[in-house]
Amino acid sequence: IFWFNYRHVANTLSVYRSVKRLGIPDSHIVLMLADDMACNYRNPKPATVFSHKNMELNVYGDDVEVDYRGYEVTVENFLRVLTGRLPPSTPRSKRLLSDDRSNILIYLTGHGGNGFLKFQDSEEISNMELADAFEQMWQKRRYNELLFIIDTCQGASMYERFYSPNLMALASSQVGEDSLSVSHTFFTCLFQFKVCPQSQCVSTPGHRTDLFQRDPGSVLITDFFGSVRKVEITKDTINLTSPVEPPIKRSGSGDIQIESLTYVDQLPVAEIIHQKPKQKDWHPPDGFILGLWTLILLVFFQTYGIKHLKHIF
Amino acid sequence: FRLSSLIGHISTCPSLIGQCCQRHPGSVDEFQEELVIRPLHSGDIYASFQFRTLWDTDFLQEGQKVSHYRLFPKSLGQVLSKFSVRELHISFTQGFWRTMQWGQPFIPSPPGAELWVWFHDTVSDVDGNWKELTNVLSGIFCASLNFIDLTNTVQPSASFKPLGLGNATDHRFLRYATLPREIVCTENLTPWKKLLPCGSKAGLAVLLKSEKLFHSSFHSQAVHIRPVCQDEQCTSKAWELRQTLNVVFDLYTAGQGKKEWSLFKMFSRTLTEACPLATSSKVYVDITDNPELFELSPATPLLSQAVVLGDRRTYSVFDLTRAETFGQLRSLNLLLRWKGDGGEMLRPLLHAERYVAGFGLQTGEIHTVIYNNHPYRAFPVLLMDSVPWYLQLYIHTLTVTSKSRDNKPSYIHYQPAKDRHRPHLLEMLIQLPPHSMTEVTVQFERALLKWTEYTPDPNHGFYVGSSVVSALVPSMVAMNTNFTQDQPLFSSFVPVKEESSYFVRVYTEPLLVNLPTPDFSMPYNVICLTCTVVAVGYGSFYNLLTRTFQVDEPSLPLAKRLANLIRRIRGVPLLT
């Protein structure tokens, strides 16, 4: 865990916050934070993450739900979330439950290079893997339109290999350029989507819209960043059914003697001392033992022959 | 403020059930909330929140599907029914509880995450249920509980008996796991708060603000679900959900060095109302040391005495369901001002420490030290150790010494580890002599892991979960064995079977050990070096062997040309 990755967590949380403010609920957001910055001992203000050094806005807030954190943020988990191939016991909050009418926004930030993005300082995801994952998503009808934003050094190389339709990609720097923290915050502290002049953003943003079927100029940002819930308003009166029947009173009747329940003794010393050793379940003999016995029997039959058996038994 | 009322008026929990008229005759859910504030001698302050929801359903017995949830959260109710859970205890802790400075906590918990579950005996595949349960809980609490698998789960054979009703205790249905590395942060507190009936909008939960709660020496939030008696006769069961939050605010970081605490200073909020769904909502302030140590304002005539942790303590009670508690400002802000330097705190009777001894990256020794500070009584303790498989314990080196003499445990249960399948489990019942220190040592060897099994930051080290010491400690005052009587929540968590002792669980520190870590940059360095050697060495050697040389007309270098120029002028023979 490296403290200089604080800005990546701050950037991700700013995007998370804006997306929530514009209406997308937590159940529709999968948030992956590789490092714990807010409650780290090095944070002088615990449970806070600031996106600007004047510390005016705590992007961590009071209502954050991180779905993947710490060691769970791996390339494998990320690709599994995208493609939906998760183990059956994965809870809903950790799944991307999208269908062919969903618009998906993917925001990645961290350290990267030409054609890859670093995960956890020990593995990388390449642009080819990402393109293949998106193709899988297209084949399984998991998105309608997808906006991919990447905020790393040489981020534009990540979207070079995309080949699935309805993808739009934005990057904060071109191949061969380094994206510095200053440009990150200006780029993500968006959300007016002003064009960033070269003087403030040291790197030049890039984009790719050729795979997008609609005219990019007509696409609303809120198609990806916000959502509207369908609310039906009615003025009719609805009669609720009668309240739940009270359960039958379980007070002891005269005839039936119900014995009262008791609590368990927390440290029954006498019982523990005289506890019988646990009966181990019988397992069939291990492969080694079977092999050993087979060898012994084979040698035995080879030396003595089967016809001598009746002398022995 | 009448002195006579202070001395004379002792009341137990006043029954205000008639006043809170939110309960319909049909519904039987009940919610109580409570906050206990205990000032500590070192100037720190300990606040313990308990929220208790009683749910009167026994769906497992009647076989009917439950679809109507009132106060009990639906997510937990579905978890209980789907996995046939009999008892569930989960806690998330940040920091370590310092027993010698702070005394005993009301609800102990180890650093990191701890989960132990009792399943019903109708379950056929306990391991499968356990695996799915940890995944579901990791989604509910936003924690990495999915890292709990068979390599860190144990089945204790004598510790962790059920805290709820029941008689059958077959330990095949118990599973226990800890994740000492788990971080607690706002994303764990948010879903925890959402389980409360009033959320964080009303009642005591408005004080739970993450910026203040995590700026503390110790923060622990837990969820305990167990079956309890439904009524006095105890003929049927009801589900009890207890959500507890213990926090210790440090004098110097949160208190800015001043020995003066108030609700506003601790939580940056004051109390304005009780939760409307609660039948009782109270704040208890421990004033046993009141006259000498500190003073409390606003003073209240309502006092209560409770026997908790073997000691009789006096509490000032602030009842939030009564409007007059809030005074004219409609808000309650308790103020505690220290008067002088506190005297000596009562030493806790049971205390445990653990550390790793040895040097190098091959072997080591785990020392667990248990202190019995009672002057004349000896009592037995049950020590449970769960060590991961990569620290290979040598049980033949296990020694238990008290007062520099061998102390043979009366019960030992040891389950050896299986590489990559099972951790070590060691449980011992040791009799502690009075006023003594008992030391348990065992040597281990560090294993070499496969290179894919290392975490992304292996040089930080690997954690070993806390040891658990469970004991029945002799009590100084008679404990109350009548469990069904109305008692404050903090004194009725652990069932009391006999008057002369109380049950306590002490957790030791987790250990951080370094395993022999390979140099992960080695493959890259080897490739660079090999390629350089091949390119430079072999390449030039190949060139030398296969290149043909042709004599070339030499052209003089620049220096010689200049020299020739000077020689021509001088008339001397030229260089070649």
C-alpha cells in the first residue's frame, strides 16, 4: 500500500460521488478501491479523502459502499465482473447485473503504460484483454452503450484495440505522454466537461468514437453518468389488506407441559475435561496406503503363487 | 439536584412500555437502544452503543415462510432462514483493546474481522453453507469476508459455546474464522447503520458519524444474532439481534489534551430525540468514581446500579423517551469534567499477551502470557490458538509454565494443520494459580509459499489471528442469575449461570510474522542480464568468427593531418 496512490482513490471517489449525485443508486454501482486511504494510519484525518489540497470537499462522505477493496481488486475479478462469470455465491452488490438496454460507464485510474494498466503493483491488464472482455460483453448482450474513461499515463493506448460496437472511449493522455496528478484532478473534477486547455492539463486528452453508432455530439453525458428512476404518480386511494394476524399466544396451557429452555453453560469445566476424543469420521484408505498394500499383495502372490494359498488359509 | 435523591433513589429500568404507543397488538417486534459512557482513569473515554431488536418468530420450527419484516432487517432474516443459522456473531474492529489501561470491555472483540456461526443440526453440508454465508455477509457488510475459506476456518471443540438458548452443542456445527488484516472504515459502518430500524436519522444512532468514530484508539462494531427467551417462563424462543459499537476516544488525538469530554466533543452531535420505534432509549454514565474523579452535568436524580463484569457500578440514567431529559434547548449534551488526576484503576483479574520470539526467517517461537491478578483464587482458563498452516508448529516443544514450574493442562485438543487446507487448532484448559503469570511457548518453522500465494505486498508480513482466552473469573459481587428480568442491555449480554463468577473472553494481540519472501524482481533482472550477456558477448563473438576483413586505405586521423601540415611547413618527413 503506497501513500502516493492517494490521488487515484480520490479521483475514483469523485467520479463515484458525481454519479451518485446524478441519480445512480449504490445497487447499480460497482466500486473497486485497491488501497485503503481513508482509514489508513497515515491519514491525519481518518475516514476522509480529499480531492484537492485545500481540503474543502470530503469525497469519501458518509454513505459510501465499496464493493471490492484491498486484495480483492485483481485483474481476474475485474474481468469477471465485466463478463459476469462470477462464482454462484457472489452477492448481488458485487455483480454487474446489466442487460442489453443498460448504458455502462467504466472509469479506470492508476498507473499505466503503453498498452497496459497496473493492478496492485503486481499485475497488469492489457488493452487486448480489455478489448476481448468488451467483445464478450457485446456477445452476451450485456450493454447497450459503453463509455470508457481512463485516467493514467499513456491512457490512449488502452482503447486502441477495441473492436466491439457502441463503445466510446476517453483518455486523459496520449501514447507517449505522462498524465500527472494535476491533469487527473482537472480532468475528473469535471463535471462541467469543459475542454481542458493545454496550459493546465499537461497532457492532451484523447478520444475514440468510431465504434459508436450514434452521433457523439448528440449523446448526453447523463446517459452514462446519471439515471432517472421511473416513478408513477397516482391519485387513487388504495385499500391495504387487513393487518397481519397476531400469532397464537403461546402461553402454556394447563394440559401440555412445555419444559422451559435454558442457556448453555459457557465454560463447563467438568464436561470439557471428560470430553471423549472426537470420533473421527472413517475415511477410505488414502491412495498411498492402497498402493502400498497392492504392492505387498503382488509381491506375496508372485513369490508364493496362488496355489499355495490354501496352505496358508 | 437533591443530595438525598442521589443517595436514596435507586431504580431499575422503569417500565415505559405503556408510554411508547407505537406497538400494535398484533406486532411483537421490540427495539431498545442504549449508550453507556464510561470515563477511564487515563483520561480517555469509552462509549458503548447497543441496539437490540427482538423478533418473535420461530420460522424454523413452524415451517412457514416469513415474508413480513417489521423491525428486524430483511437482509439478515433471509440469511438466517436460508443457511439454517442458529447463532451468528460477526465483529469488525480497528485498534487493540488495552486491558491494563482500560479494564474489560462490555463486548470483547479481536482486531480485524471475526465471524463465528452455530448452524442447526438439520444442516447436512456445514462447509458449503459456511462458504456461501461468508460470501453473502461480505456483500452485506462491504468487507472482504470472502477471503474466509477452509485455510483459516477452525472448529473449536470447547470454546465458543452458544450464547443463546439451546442444549445440544455438537461442535461439528460450529465454525470460527478471523481475518486480522481486515480494515474497518465508513463502508462497513454504512450498511451496519442501515440495519437499524431508525437508521441513522433518529435516536442514539445520530451520534454515529464516521469522521469522529474512526478518529479513535479503538473502534469495534458487531452484530450478534441468537435465540433468546420470549418471556419470563422461557417456553419459546425469539430472535435477538444486537448491534454493538464500542469506541474509545483518545485524550490526546480526539480530546486535544483537555480532560473534558462532552457528547458534542466526542461525536460532533447532540441528542435531540429517541427513536420513535424504540420501547426504551437510555444513556448510562458510569459515575462510580464520581465525586473524586470527575463531575457530570447536567446532573440527574435518576440512578441505577448494575452488576457488570463482576463489579457493582452506579450509573446516571438519562431516559430519552421522556421529554424533560432534553431540557429547554431540546437537546441533550452531557458534559464530563475531570477534577483531579485519577487514582489507581482496579487491575483487571485476567489479562493476556502474545509475542513472537526468535530471529531469522526460518524458525521462531510463539509466547502467550496469561496473567491471573487475583490475590488468592485460582481459576481455569481455556486458551484457543488458531495458527495458519504456513507457521508449522512443533507441538513437542509446547511448554506451559506457571511460577517457573510446569503446569500440565487438564485438557488439550490439537488438530494439526494440513498444508493449504487447514490451519492449526490448539485448545488447552489451564488452571491458573493465584497471583501468577503463566507462559505458553511453542516453536514453529516458517514455510516457503508458492510464488502465486504471496499477497501483492509480501514484505509487510503475514498476520496470525489473536488467541482467545475464555474464563470464568471469580466475581467480587454476586452476579444476577435471573436472566429474564428487565436489565440494562450491557449487563445482560452473557448468560450468567452462577453467582460467584462471570464469564469473560480476552483476546491477545495478533502477530505479524515475516515469511521468507522471494525477490519478485528477480525474473525481470535475470531476463535483462541474460539478454545483455547474450547480445553483447555472443553477438560480438559471432561477429569476430564470421566477419571477413578487408584492408582499407587508411585515412589519417585529424590530429595526424594537422601534424603533417606543420611538418610540411617545417620541412620534416611526414607521418604515415
